[in-house]
Amino acid sequence: MQDNRFANPAQARATQIDAGLRAYMLGVYNHMTTALGITGFAAFGTKLLATASPAFAQLLFGSPLMYVVMFAPLGMVMWLSFRINAMSPAKARTLFYSYALVMGISLSTILFAFTGASVARAFFITAGAFAALSIYGYTTKRDLSAFGAFLIVGVFGLILASIVNIFVASAQMEFLISVVGVLLFAGLTAYDTQKIKSMYHAGDDKATAARKSIFGALTLYLDFINMFLFLVRLLGNRE
């Protein structure tokens, strides 16, 4: 291990930046992992409650509350994305974890629609692919920014195709959407990891660094969740 007492100023600063970057990225992954854990527990807890209590299931999935469960995550993530720089780190973190909780309640419907084994299989495939792609995005020297615009345009195209397929109800189109969705969010995982890494600045104050960390965690969380959802649709066995 290098002793910074005998390093020149440039080397010492590079060492400090490396240590700061590692701590920053570790914070990103810790926030993301915590949010995924909250989502998973919320999804399984909601299924257990709905299975045990038909009245609760009717309230959650058979009343106007169903639309709140469906659309609340979208509203929360948009609010957090646009307002995070005006929030304190504690408020941003609380809202992020609250969003993960509501998302878990919303995603509990997947546990009713697909077998538990196929959901678990899709999750572990997603986790393995995500880890590999994020490591690639972090370590590669290749500039991935050129792919960013292409991937984002692809996501908008995917959303439009999904809306169209609601009315067309084509199994072939749904299969194609799922394949393209997995590929797009796989690419975004690597791209976003590199972008989050580039956001790090050693001169940031503690609050700014914390907000960047939470925003980065939110970005990777969305990549993971979307890749998982498309994999479930692609590989899942329906109940």
C-alpha cells in the first residue's frame, strides 16, 4: 500500500479522489439495495395480506384505491427526480424509500399473475446481469455517452409500442417488446453507471454528494426494476 506521506501532491490527490469515488459509489449501491429490499418485502407482504384477507384484497385491487396503487409510483418518481436538488438529503432518502415501498405494493400483482419459481428465476437472472453490466459501466474506459440518446429514444419507442399493444393485444408484439425492453435496460444499466460515476466531484459538499448518491441509486433502481419486469414477462410462467 502506498504511503501518502511520500507521494507527490498529484498522486496524493488522485488517491483521495479514488477513495472518495469508492465511498460515493458504495453509497449509491447501498441505497439501491435497501430500496430493492423494501420493494421485495412490500410486494410479498401485500400478497400475504391479500391472500389472508379477501376484504383487504378487494379494497386494494377492486376499488378506486387500485388506481392510486397503480399511478402513485409514477407521480412519486417524477416528483423526486425533478425536486431532489431542492430537498435535504434526509428528505430525499425518505421519499426514495417511500417510493420503493409503494412500488412494492404495486408490483405485488406480479406475484399473483406468475408462479413464485418463475419470479425468483427472473429476479436472480436480473441480479446477475445487472451486476455484470454495472461493473462494466464502472470499469470500462470506453465512453458510453454516444449510446445514451439511442437508448432513451428506444425507451420512449418501447412505451408507445406497449400502449399500442394494450389495444392490439398481440402475443408476438408482447414478446418482441419484452426482448427489446430487456436489451434496452441492460444497456442503460451500463450507461447510467458510467454517468453516475462521472457525476462524482471531490469538491462537492456533504449534502450535494448525498443527493447525487440518492439520485444515482434511484436511476439504477429503475433500471433493475424495469429489466426484471421485462424478464418476468419474457420468462415467467403464469398462474
